[in-house]
Amino acid sequence: MSDAAVFASQFVNIVGKEATVNMCVGDGNGAFVVAELCEALVRGDLVEEKATVKEWFGAKVVQEIEAGQAKGKRVLLEKIALL
């Protein structure tokens, strides 16, 4: 497993849903970080973690991201869609 995949897995398990989602909604400044997290989960083929993060970013949260002003939200939405 690559270093990115290990980091992504640990991020999901340690940081958790609330903090991760909060990084992305409104004026959240973590959109690029979470986009790279999603990318690492996909590249690392981390099935369980991908499913977890996909669940975190359901339709309601995606709408909040779309309505927000976070820089990188388009990139984030593309990466979420890959999950």
C-alpha cells in the first residue's frame, strides 16, 4: 500500500466525518485536502474507506458544497463523484 493510501486510511479513521465535512462546506478551506483524500482512496483501492467517505458526502452535503464559497469545490465535487 502506498504512503498516500496509508495516510488516507488513517485520516478517515482518525479525523472522522464531522471534521472532514466541515472542511468542505460554507467557506471551508479544506476542499483541496479532502479532494486529495478522495483521490488517494480511489488510487489505493481502499474499498471500506471509500464507502465510508461516500456516505459522508451524500446528496445534502454535496448541495451544501455547491452552495458554498469554498475554493476548490469543483475539484472536490469531481473527486467525490469518483468514489
